[in-house]
Amino acid sequence: MNINQLNNQLFSLTTSEKFHLKYPNSLSRRYNRIQKTTLNGEELYLFKFDSLMQERNICLNRESRYTPIPKHIHAVIELNYVYRGTFTQIINGTELTLQEGDVCILDMNTAHEILPLSDKDIIITIDMRKKYFMDSFLARLSTQGLVSKFLVEALSESHHTQKFLIFKKQPDIDIHSVIQQLLCEYYDTKICSNEIIDSYMVILFSLLLRMYQNQTNSDTSNTAHDEILLLILKYMESNYKTVTLESLAELFGFHPNYLSSYIKKHTGKSYKDLIITQRMLQAGFYLKNSSLPIQEIAHEVGYQNLGFFYKKFQEHYHISPTEFKRNG
């Protein structure tokens, strides 16, 4: 499937859309088969995606136009991408409109409803099992260093209370072509399609992390705290073998005690824990991408005591360095 064929398919009327054009404001008959549940005392639909996903961990779909989608929750993580036009949904009682090129990620069990789409509105949804989202992408993306790890964890449910994230379109970050390639591969499966889809998903989330970092740095409402924190983490990431709390505090103009509290407040981890994390991330990189013996890797990341290195590695990865290298 090429891009022209993809666009023709995306803009073609589906059976569901023909029904809604004929019977405006009528819900599809499929809602008679969808389970309902109660959340915070309110009855709403529960979209499980069992039949659509079956053996799969991911499902791509185009939202049906000309009809509202009543309030519901998902048993999966959902990503919405505005391929063309606009997209308005009400999330937890707040009406939000996304423009072409914007992205919204919704956590599981987040109540929302969708207002009717017009002819020109093409909305792509990517639904993922929670484990697939966390293990296949967030875990892989967070192995590059403290900055990536911090940004990745901002996408996980334990680090945000809204249960959704909005990514506004950025001209210098092209996620549109990645979405197009994903759709082509999904709609026209061939040998290794699953592997190619997974690879495109890694690229997509890598680009979303860039968008998230850019938004964080440019959001004046954050009083520059996030930008300073990212600079601190970046410096720790690059100088983890030599930096001390005192030298870091002097560099950024803080008292060491204040900096220690600041890091703990904004990352949930102590300065010492973050340095150990960076050492472990770097050790994992060497184990997977070099032929260095384990003892030399331990020395390279700052450990002279091999037994202590093994202990910290086991605490971080829950397997030994030998097993990690074998599995990598």
C-alpha cells in the first residue's frame, strides 16, 4: 500500500459512516453488545478491544465520522492522532480540541467522550495493551540516560494525575510520515510486518519524547523549574563518573542541601540514587553493545568493588550482569 492508496482508504465512507449519515444522532447497533461499567457512580461504556486485538498487542483504527461517541473508558492505553482537520473530546469533564498534527495519549480508565467528526476530520487511534506500552516502548526508550528516563517516566501513570497528555504539533518534528508508514504496514501486512510496526512505534514515541521536552522547555507557566531540572539531569548524565553533589550545586548556584531536596522533590529519587541509575544504564549499554568483560565494565562505570557492582546491578535490573548480557 502506498500513501495515495492509504489516503483514499482513510477518506472513503465506511459502512458505519453510511449508517450515521442516513440516521443522524443514532448510536451504532454495536453499542448493544458493549459492556457497561460504573465509574465514580456514573454508568458508562467499557471498550475492551478483545475482539479487535485478540493475539495482538496493538490496534490501529480510524475514528468513525458523523456520530458522537458516548462517554466511555478503555481497558487499554490509547493514542489519538489528528491526521486531518480537528478533533474535540471531553476528558474528565473538560472539553479539549486538537488541531491537525496534535497527539493525545489517554491512560486506561480515563472517562471521555468524542464529539461528531466532519467530512474533513480524520482521526487515527492507536490502542495498546498496558504491558506492551510499558515494556516494549517506555522501558526501551528510558535506557539512554537520566534525561530520557525522566521524560519517559513522565508518560507513565505514576507520574501524572491528569491521566492524559497532549502533544501539540511542532513543525520540525515529523510524526505524520511515521503514522502513515505505520498505517500502510498495518493495513497491508507482509512478512515481518509486526517487527516493522514495533520499530515505527519506537520511532513514534522517541519523537513524542522530543515534543514533550520542547513543550516543557517552552512552557512559561512552569516557572523554569522543568528546564533547570533537565539541565541538571543532563549534566549528571554526562559527568556521572566525576560529579559530586557539592560541585553540581556550585555549578547551578544552589546550596548542596537545597539541591539535594530539589532533586528529590522533582524526580522522586535522591542525588545518589540518580548517579547509581546512570551508572547502571551505562553498564547495561556496555553489556549489550561491547565485548568488554564485566569486571572492566564495572571499573568503567565507577565501581572498583566487583561484588558491590553486582549487587547494585541486580537491584536495578533484577537479573545478574551475566544474565543481562546473555539475554541482550
